[in-house]
Amino acid sequence: MFTLTMKEEKPLSDTITFLGTGGARFMIINQFLASGGLWLNLSGTEILVDPGPGCIVQTTKRKLKAEKLSAIILSHRHLDHSADINIMVEAMTRGGFKRHGRLFAPADALETEPVIFSYLRDYLDGIEILQEGKNYSIGNISFTTPVQHIHLVETYGMLFNTGKHIFAYIADSRYFDGLYKYAGSELLIINVVFLEPRPPTDNPLIPTDHLSVPDTERIIVELKPKVAILTHFGMSIWRAKPWEIAQRMAEKTGIRVIAARDGMRFDLAKLDNTQD
Ligand SMILES: [Zn+2]
């Protein structure tokens, strides 16, 4: 008798888990939708993007292991994207006992009034500053920050290349023509906060630098991804039922549009089965 010790090789999949789909203040303080960010598992390289409030709760609930993370990326310093950055660095580095992982963030998240405590920076293998048009790598994954967004603070979206797939994440921004620089992605993940565009105002309590449903539709038509996933919903979108908005957008654009749900896991292999 002998036992077979060789494990059957399972091909590694590429997945994106939505640890939350809520965005902007009133949604976040009520937690009608969670706000934990995106967890990428790209052929075994795990990356956390935008750990908003509750990220640590969503992560442990979904049995994701923070110590397996290779990096945390912050699109910008706003609370709904960065509130759990400190605890997630602690979790990634096992409370600081295992120096490990890198942090990518815009300069203004690290300088005056930084969002990450200074003592935690020593737990990391390194910190890299995001800048417009730069290319970065994490293991066998690369990403670029094609264009700075128009938002109240320094903000970047990302274009990821896994070697098998290219996908884009458009973070918080006002609509502008340069967003076409994300072209070439098969999958577009896009933060849609408003149902309708908001006129500019001088009141700092009324933010206007967010994408609306008509803006998003325009971007989807411009970029023509195989699949678009809407997320980061504010209250107005939530009340209007994001899944119905996605369905109408799909009918109008002829592109597959999905409204993300808290905890949804999207397998990039699905892009291979989608007809062009
Ligand atoms: Zn923001």
C-alpha cells in the first residue's frame, strides 16, 4: 500500500471580491451597503484596494487571509476608501511580527495629516507613491495609473494587467474627457455615486466630483469593455435599485453591465466566455 502524495494541480483563478458596494457619506455612516473595498486574487497574488470602513470585518467574515496580501492600494485618502488602512496593515503583517507587503498611495495620503500611522510604515516592505502615467508591479501583476482623476483630493484609478486579462478600476471622479485613457480593458469596475449629475456649488458639504449614471453610461460606450461592473453606490442610486439601473444601461449600450452586490466574487474567466 502506498499513499499518493502528489496533489492534483488546480489552475489558479483570477477573482475580484467586492467587500462592499457603498460609497459616499450617508451610505457609509448607515452601512446600508458595506464599504470594505475590492479584494483581488490574481493567480495567487492577493491585493486589497481601498479598505474603507468595515474592511477588517468583511475580510474575516469572508475568510480572506490578510497575511496573504502582497499589497494594499489606496486610490485616494477619503474616509470611505481608507478608514481601515491601519488595521489592514496590521493584519497583513500579523501585528507587525512579519514585515511584509507594500502600500501604494497618492502622496497626499502620506504627507500632511497622513491616513496611515507612522509606526505601521516600518511593518511594510515598502511604500510607493502613485503618480499619473506610472507603471507599478506586484509579483507577476502590473498596474498603471493612467490619469489623475478630478476629485477633491489626489485620486487615481488603475489599469491592471494579469498577463491573461486587463481590467480597469475607475475610482471617484468628476466626468472628464480624459477618462478614455482606460481604454483597452476587458472589464471596467466603476464607482457610480450619483443618479444624476450635480451642478457645481461652493458649499464644501455638497460634493459634486462624482460620476453619475449618465456619466457612467457615456464612459461605458467610450471604452466598450466586455463587462462593466457598477459599484460604490450613494443613497440616490441605492433607492433607484442599482440592478435595475445596470439592466437599463446594458439594454441601451449593448454591453454586459452588472451591479455589484456586497460579497460578490467575479471570476475573470467569465470574460473569456463573453461574446465580443
Ligand atoms: Zn472620494
